[in-house]
Amino acid sequence: NVPLISSVIGTAEMLKPLGLKTTFGSDHTMTINGENLKTHEISLELGQLYRTATMVLGPLLSRFGRGVVPNPGGCRIGKRPIDRHIEGLKAMGAKITYRNGFFYAQAEKLRGTRFKFASNTHTGTETLILAAVLAEGETVLENAAAEPEIDNLIEILILMGAKIRRTNSRTIVIQGVTKLSGCEFTIMPDRNEVITFAIGAIATGGDIIVEDTQRHNLASFLDSLTKAHAGWEPISDNKTRFFAGNNLLSTDVVIEVYPGFMTDWQAPWALLMTQAKGTSTIHETIYEDRFGYVSELRKMGAEIDFYHPVIKNPQNFYN
């Protein structure tokens, strides 16, 4: 169930010079072999394109005792600092410096630690999990991201021999092991893909059944559809019907970390709300440049304006 998108294919290309072998088969399969890694440096040309660049630091430190990665790229949706990733790796014993666009990391041995993220970080949580699985001793990640994709990563690592458990929704405990092995794994469905099809159908007066929807991961989205009087209904455990309801109503949505309304969903939701009766609001709390699409919708006749609500405790409200 590997999505054939540039983030996946590009990550494979980024890691190929390290000696990693990847092949894409039929029906969205991917085979990965890391037995012959030969170098510890990610190139600037490829690394600056993808957010996944820093995620290899932990595995490289475990494998070579050092790693060099460029400042990562990714979608330009606002400030996306990786200081929390670096702080966590330093807490595990890594010595990391930054110069000329690269992070240079060294560690004779990563060691378990207790680390609390200052705020929610999806990729930061994944980075430290990948570093901790082969570290010496126990690592406890507090205020860790709770998104289902994190748990999906934990699932595959456990199949590979890692010892990881979530003791509560925001705490992950990793007991380091000496070796991981290969496995076969099916990746979870993409939540963003589900809501894109759903909104496409509802906004155009259509009717669609989406398979493998995993509704328990879409609760805040489905709740918002209900409030907007948009049509949806379960067909079976893994199939959901989405259809245009009568008199689509405006909504007020605040973007939040999981299990709240996902930041990735707000652009499609804005599109849907152009078809609703009344004035809708969307309050983005994670990425300050997430509204770049608005100018394009305005060209097509959408009536969208910006406003800045007064927030009493912005340091606690915004992620």
C-alpha cells in the first residue's frame, strides 16, 4: 500500500547514494534492502527537497557513529524548524553542529533518555523513535505526537524487532535493542486521500463510496461534515459513502493536533465551504503560511478574507 508520490519516490532516491536498494513493484509494493550502506552523508541537492532528510540521522548514528544531512526541505507552509529533533538527539548523546547548510552529527553510542517535546511535532517524534530503537537503554518521549501514522511506524518497527509501547496518548517508551530484522508490512490508508475524495464528491453534488476509510482516524472530519449537513454514512467496517446533502451550512473550524481537525485538511475544507450557506471561518493554529491557496480560489470567484482574532494566551494556543 505504498503511495506512489514524490515524497516516497524522492526519499528512495535521496537514500540511494548511501547504498540503500529500493525497488517498486506492481500494485504499490516496495522492497527495501539496507544491508550494504556505504556512506553516512545525504546530498544537499536531494536532501533539501524532503522533510524526511533529518529522520535518517538516528539510523546513521547507530550504523556509522556519524551522519551528515542538509537542512530539510518540504512544503513551504510556514516555519518548520527542526530544533526539537536536534535537541532530542543531543539528549541521547549525539554531538551535532550546523554549518554551510548541513547538520554534522557524531555519537559513539546513542543512549536512552527522557525527552519532552516543547510542542507537538509529527516528524520530530518519528525521528527520535527511529534513533531510540537501537539506542542503549530506555528512552521515554513525553508530549509525543499522537497521530495514527506514528502508531503505524511503531507497528512496523515492532515487527522488525523493536520494543516500543505507548503508555498514554502522549508518552512513548522505547527499550533499545541490538538488532532489527526485515519484515512484510501493509501501510495504513492515507487520511488526506480519503477527505480529498469526500470533499470532491460533496462539493460537486456527487456521490462516492471510499474503501479503507478507517473512520476512527477521521472523527473530527466526520463531525465537521455532520455540522455542515454534508452527507456521509458507513457502508461497512471499512467503506464510507460521501454525498451532497441538502443546504450545506457554514462552519467554524479550528485546526488542532490529533485528534483535532488536521492542518492538511483545511485547504480542501475551505473549498467545500465556498459552497455552503453563510460565512465560514477557519482558524489555522500550526502553520502561518497555510493559506497560500486562497489567492487561487479568489481567481475562481471565491469570497475569502483574512482576519486576526485576539487570542489571550497565544503561546499556549498556537503549536
